[in-house]
Amino acid sequence: MDPQDGHDTITGIGNVRIRGSRLLLRALRPDEIDDEWRAMVTAGPMAIAELPDETIFKARLQRSGHLEDGWLDLAIDLEGVSIGRIQTFVPPGRPLPPGTFEVGIGLQEGARGKSYGREALALLTDWLFEHAAAEAVAAATDPANVAMRTVFQRVGWRLAGSLTEFGREWVTYRITRPEWAARRQRKAPGS
């Protein structure tokens, strides 16, 4: 994995690019922002809790590639084409403890079932622990979203419980720095 191609600042980390074996997590291009909005509008309730304000959403995506105040949006790029988006965010009305990042991910329908979600989540998880001083990385998903639950488990996250938010029940998954470090140690060559 390539290290971050950016710089540390008082407010965050800029120009985040994370390269994996098949994927590149990178800032969204201006022409991809409208596509991401259309994906939000057409997403089912399993994918999003509620539709955000369009102006705020698009403004946030214009800052993609920059981690600031717990927010980072990245395109999931396969061979130069965005096949989805992965993000960190701060849930409304639920401040996160210091060093905790909440993650969301969405893939285009044709990109699902090919392990791209697993690779993207693993890349972002590693980057957050290696470059953003993460102590824990967490996410919530619909209990019926078996595919996403499987991705979390395969990347080493554990079921952490449930939560009621936006008038519905979610299951939560997380991985802590010690769990991540132990998993990396087990996977290291020669160990």
C-alpha cells in the first residue's frame, strides 16, 4: 500500500490516496459528484439511513480526499473508473470518542460480489490506524445486509452490538487498534 500522498495540518490530512492491489481510494473528480448524488437519491433503505441535504452533500464531496474533523470521502477507483464511495463521518447527534472513526461504504450494483468492498474497507481501515491515529474504527449496517456483515467479518471487525438511530435498528461492527495490530501481526510474512 502506498503511504498517504499529502500533508498533516492542524485541521486534518490532505490529498489522501490509498492504493491497493486492485483499487485506488482517491478524491472524487468534479464530474463524479452528481453521479454520487444520484446514487444517494436512488439508494434503498438498507444502504442509507436518510437522504442528506443535496447542497451540503455536494459541498462535502467537493472536499473529498481531505480528512477533516472526522470526515473523509473517497472514490473507490478500479482502473480509472469510480465504482463506489467509502467515507468516514460523524453521525448527527452522536459525537464519537477521540480516535474513533465511523465508516460508510457503497458500491455500484455491478461492482458488488467481487470483493471490492472488502479490499476498500481493509485499505481504509489500515490507513486510519497507520496515518490518522485511529484507536477504533466502527460502522453500522442494516441487520439484513448479510453481504456487508460478511465484509466486516472478513476484514477482522467484530460484531459490537446494535443501536437505534433514525427510527430503526442497526447492527454495529468495530475493530480496535489492538485487534487490528494483532491481525496484522498474524498476517505478516514470516510470523
